[in-house]
Amino acid sequence: MRYKLVIFDWDGTVMDSVPKIVNTLKLAAENVGVAVPSAPQAAAIIGLSLDKAVATLFPNERAHWPALVEAYQYQYKHVDNTPTPLFEGAEQYIQSLHSQGILLAVATGKGRAGLERMFELTGLRNYFVATRTADEAKSKPNPDMIYQLLQQLNVSAKDAVMIGDSLLDMKLAENAGIDAIAMSCGAASEAALSQTHAKAVCANYEQLASVLPRQHIEPMLCE
């Protein structure tokens, strides 16, 4: 398969931010005074929009949902200092695809402001021709994000591939009718990702480069 468009998830795929998200969710719960979720429980909702993540993680705390959202946002920006580096090899891989004129996009459960902060922090903004966040599209695994990107870039589903780390990412790709490659360095385990429709499960970018090498991607100019 020769892909024209590569769509990246962000958290847990490009950036090693799952530990920070998990810790911030736990801090928010402590701050609001509700039961603190376990790390696996918190990791399982990564990829959802923040409001849906809170509703899913704290289904019996409806009255506290607004406070949990506010606490999470504050803790993430101002309190939690867990490092969030790019995964080793991620920037080089993205640069390599971009240098060949490959269309690159981001589909993330982050809000627009959050993604823009990450672009400022990492300097990766100019590599991506299009991005969709939870502010512009329905939350994963609804295929709306992918549909919007395909339409904007005039690419058919068969010519696109999603790279993500969560079960939500894999379901998003499946719902949109595009291929997916899973990264087991983020929210979901290799065993869990192996049960999805992913074409491959990679532990790191070195493995990803061997699965999705240059010759398997078709350059396409974005007009």
C-alpha cells in the first residue's frame, strides 16, 4: 500500500505525555475531592475530548464534571511538572516524510489551544498541512476528524493511514475506513493493540520506519 497522507495522533504517539496526563487527572480528582482513578483507568480515556474524558472516567460525579475539567486544565498548565519530551526518533521521522512532500496531519483529542502550545514548544507546526482537535470535530472514535482531513486535503480513505497509540485511535481509523499503525509506547499495551485492525504494532519510531518506510509512501503536493 502506498499512502499519500499520514495522520498522527499527538499524546502518546508523537509526544511522551501519557504520564503527565495520567498524573494530572489524578491530581484533579484529589483537588475536587472525588475518588482518584488508577493509572490504567486514566490512561484508557486518553484521546477523548476533555469533557468526554471526565464524564467517562467519573460517571457518578456529574455534579463535579465542570470542576474536574477546570481542575485538570489548571493542574496541567500550572502545577504538574512531569516532563513531556518527544519520543526518540519522532521529529526525525516526521522531518523525513515532510522533506519528501508527503502530506502530514494531526488528529488529536487535545483542544486547539493545547495543540498550539505543543507546536510552540516543539517547533513541529510547519511539518503538518492540516490538524483537527476536539474543538473542531466530534470526539474520537467518531470518524469526523478523519473525514474532515480527507475532505480538506482531497485524499481518499484508501490512501491514508493513521498512526496512534490508543484503542480510540485504532477505532477512529477503523470507523473512518482508513488503515492504522499502532504505537505501543503510549496509552495502550502491545497485547491490546494487537487485537485491533492495526496493520502493525510498533514499540518505537525505529520500528515504525521499518514498517512504513519511504518507498511505501506516495508523495503528493497539497494545492
